[in-house]
Amino acid sequence: MKLLAFNGSPRNGGNTQILLSEAIRGAREQEADVTLHNLNALNLRPCQHCGGCDDTGHCVIQDDMQAIHRDIRAADRIIVASPIFFFSVSAQTKIMIDRCQAFWTEKYVHKKPVPSGPFGRKGLLILVGGMKRNAGNQGFKCAEATAQAFFRTVNVPEHVTLEFDSVDEKGAIAKHPTALKEAYEAGIALAAR
Ligand SMILES: Cc1cc2nc3c(=O)[nH]c(=O)nc-3n(C[C@H](O)[C@H](O)[C@H](O)COP(=O)(O)O)c2cc1C
């Protein structure tokens, strides 16, 4: 089973990376074959809305997204992990998502969704934010909406979301009473056959 994971945080050793590592550890125990993309380290141009994918469903921009597109097609499981930045996913995550407009065209215009493969396609969304969860904090809601649009566009029909609020300092998630275990167990569940 191929598992594709995206780390959308620029902070090396940060909360997103720690949580994602736990989820991957769980998935590897289920013998998932994991490919990890640290989005901040990649050469990814934002979508130019050039229409280059309109006729073919394939993005014409030649950068690291070409490899990600191949990995998305091949994946049975996809994890998106992002910090909350200004009430949504990080810019690194959003650039990757916007560049999936090519999949949107392929699925909704050309009616050719990414094939499901032998295990179906499932997703896991991991979000961590520094602010307290309260009525005025729309961060998780907005990030969830964006990630859901991404998952459905790349033909992942179901995903589970883990959200951790009030976690701000680099590495503070390690002191959370349940977060690492939750991420690890979500990784196991995601990759279980
Ligand atoms: C540019 C920027 C914007 C942020 N905006 C929010 C926000 O809107 N809501 C929130 O809860 N936390 C916000 N934070 C805090 C981060 O989500 C928090 O520090 C998180 O733990 C970072 O995860 P990381 O260690 O994986 O990078 C912001 C941080 C930065 C740098």
C-alpha cells in the first residue's frame, strides 16, 4: 500500500512534523510504503491559472509538482499535515493544493477521476494551531474546508481529521497528553488493510 505524506510546515522539528512522524510510524508498522514531501523544501510555483491543464488535465508548469502529481496518482493513502497560518492551511500546503487544479479539470471536466486502486483511497488531515479553540477561531474550519476540497479533487472520498489547538511553541506538541498517541493510532488505522 502506497502512502503519500505532505508536511506543510516550514519549521523543522516543529509540531506538524512531530505529529506527522508519529502517523507515519504507525503506518509503516502496517507495512505502508511511505513517500514524504517536505513542501517547504521544494520548488513549487503557485498555480498561474494559465489554462494549461484545461484540455489535458495535466499541469504544464515544470517544477517539483510534476513528481507530486505522479505520487498522488499512485497513492492509496494520503496524509496532509499543516500548521494553521492566518486561519487556514500554510502557504506551502496551499500552493500544493492549488496546483491540483489539473486534477480538478481531469475529474470534473473530463470525467476521469484518479483510479481507486486495489485498496481504495483514504486520507488523513493533521492540523495544529497556536490559538485556543473558541467561537471566534475559524482556523480549523477553514483549513478543513480547503483540505476536503483537495481530497475530493484527487479522488480521496473519505478522510479523518486530527486537530490540536493551543500548541504554539516549537515542539510543544510533545508535551500534549494524547496527541502523539492519537497521530500514531491514526497512522495505523489509515494503513490497515
Ligand atoms: C504566519 C503565522 C500565522 C499563524 N496563524 C495562526 C492562526 O491563524 N491560528 C492559530 O491557531 N495559530 C496560528 N499560528 C501559530 C501556529 O499555527 C503554531 O505555532 C503551530 O504550532 C505551528 O506549527 P509547526 O511547529 O508545525 O510549524 C500562526 C503562526 C504563524 C507563523
